[in-house]
Amino acid sequence: MRFPKSARITKAGEFSDLLRNGRRRNGSAVSICWRPGAGRRLGIAVSRKIKGSARKNRIKRVVREVFRTSPETFPLGDVIVIAKMGTDALTNHQIRKVVHDLLDR
């Protein structure tokens, strides 16, 4: 399954509105902010404190993979996954586990 444009949150206004008005769960390395809606859409934000585009892109790639392979674990609506400082030190498996753990709560 691909990650189509219709499943992405891309506009800055949508990001800021969701961050202001959405529900949030915080973890040590990742936070998730969501708002119920009709379909599933994903936005990914990576902290500026994580240096290097390769590290940031790896985190985004792993989160997109979690969304593609198991969309049923994500709530219906808009979801933003925020990677905090220190996420780049985790392995891909650990990032997947952290995201799944936050979604299962």
C-alpha cells in the first residue's frame, strides 16, 4: 500500500490547528496529537534539535511505514506524530515500538 497525498496532512494551518485543538499523548521520544474525523490522515514533525537530514528522513520513513502497514492502529481522523530530541538514537524497531505503544494506550 502506498502513502497517497490524500492521507497526508501537508498544510501549516492544519498542523497548527491540530496541535492547538487536538488530544495529545506524550512519550519519552515521540508525542502523538490527534483529532477524530472521517478518514485517516498522517502528519509527521521532527524536532529541529535532531541534526542531519538523513536522521530526520529515517524517522519519517519509519513512521510512514508504521502508518502504511498497520493503519488500523491509528485512530480515525487526523494524527500528527512528533519526534522529539533523542528519537534519532533509537533503532527502527524501537521507533516502531514507541509509536505502537502510544497508539495502544
